[in-house]
Amino acid sequence: MYLPNIFERKEVRTSIALALEEDLGESRVDVTSESLVSPEAQAVAHLVAREACVIAGVAVAKEVFLQVNPELEVEECVADGTAVEAMTNVLVIKGSAKSILTAERTALNFIQRMCGVATVTAAYVKAAANPEVDILCTRKTTPLLRPFEKYSVRCGGGVNHRYGLFDAVLIKDNHLASWERTHGNGVGEAVAAARKMYPELKIEVEVDTIEQLRESLETKPDWVLLDNMPPPVLRECVALCVGICKTEASGGINLSTVYDIAQTGVDAISVGALTHSAPSIDLALDFV
């Protein structure tokens, strides 16, 4: 599995710093550890997955500890994208006990969330049971955690489609409603206008019916989003798109329906639940 370097996005380290600032306050002090833990005290701690999961965020958790104290020794025991059993060591941290305690909760908050997203994504990939179909995440991410959550989707075997509003055109029903009120014409002209302004970007059109699809295909978009269609209709739409554009199924897809949708011939299935409904995984930090 190829995974990008999450730190290529400059906002990742900044977000970690802000998360630590949120926890420590303006004074940058952990008052409990200041009260009870000697500055000279040393410790060894294991960050442990308490339940079976797919790991994501090992380097992120490590970065939290190192931002608190760059003199800590942090050993990565498991690679991102690895499926592990309960009670697996993920990190071993050695050094200042006070620093380890200060970083503990922020590190866990990141990695628990990231492992949750990766684990849910892996469940969808497995349930789809079709390696020819990409399981895509959406923009339904936690504000300011998008780079962490989209990276975690990759760890679970999913695929990132568009990152945000800036890197692809997706013409949805509300865009078309606004366009038609202003210009008085339909999806074909809307696609042409988007292509003229952003010729370098992929263009996708959301359709709800076969009739809308036929009209959209006349403009040869790069993708069509087939919204809330049952499998028989999806198969018919896929047949119409062959040789013209790629197809994405979307809308209310869950673990019990993803298999049937994955057998319709669509190129991709987008699932908002990968990020907006993933529960955090139980990981903990144990002093040894």
C-alpha cells in the first residue's frame, strides 16, 4: 500500500501545535504534572491498541510527543495501514515522564480518531469485495482535521477523490438551480462554462435520473455522480457512460448495501460515513 507523507501538507504540524496549545492554554503548563512529577523523573510508556483495528496516525502521534519534548525517544512499532489485534504496541516512548504525560491526551486524540477512520474504511473496502471499485471519501470531514482524516482513509484502503472546493469541479443540484435561474439553460451549458474557466481541472456532474445523465453526457464530463440510484438503474447508467466518463455512486450507502452497488460496474463509490460517522478506536498509554 502506497501512503503519502502526511507532513507534506504544511498545516499538519501547525494543527498539532494548535491542539497542544488548546490543551495547555496560554500558559503552556500542565499543572497536574508540574505539581506531582519531578523534572528528573524518567519513564517508559507504551501506546497500545486496546481493540483490533487498522492503524493510522503513528507518525502524527510521534510528532505530538516530539513537539512537547524533542529529546524524547519515540519508537514506531507498527506501520500505518496495518491491521492489528487487540493489545498491540503501536509506539514506545522513553524519556521525561512529565513530557510524556503532557503529550499523552493530544497524541491519543489524534491517533484514536485516525485509526477509527481507517478501520471503518477497511470495513467498506472488504464489504464491497471488488478491487476494481474505489471506495472514496468526501468533504464531510471534521473541520480542520481534513488532512488527518483523508490520510486515514488511505490507510484503510480507500481513495481520496477531490480534496476540497479548489481542486475539482463538482456541479451539484444546487449549483444547477442557481445556474438555471441566472442563465436560463441547463447542465450542458453549465459544464461548458466550468470547463472554459478551469480547463485544467476534472469536471463532475451530479445526476438523479437517467434523463439528466443523457443530457450531461452530451458535454462529456470527466465524471458523473449517480445520486441515490438503486443497482438496476446504476447498471443502466454505467452502460451509457462507457467510453465517455467515469462513474461514481453516492447517497445513503452503508455496509449492507455497498456490495450490491460495487457489482454494478461503477468506477467508484463515495461514502460520507468514512469520516463523519467513524467511531474512535480504544488506544491507551500505559507506563511500564
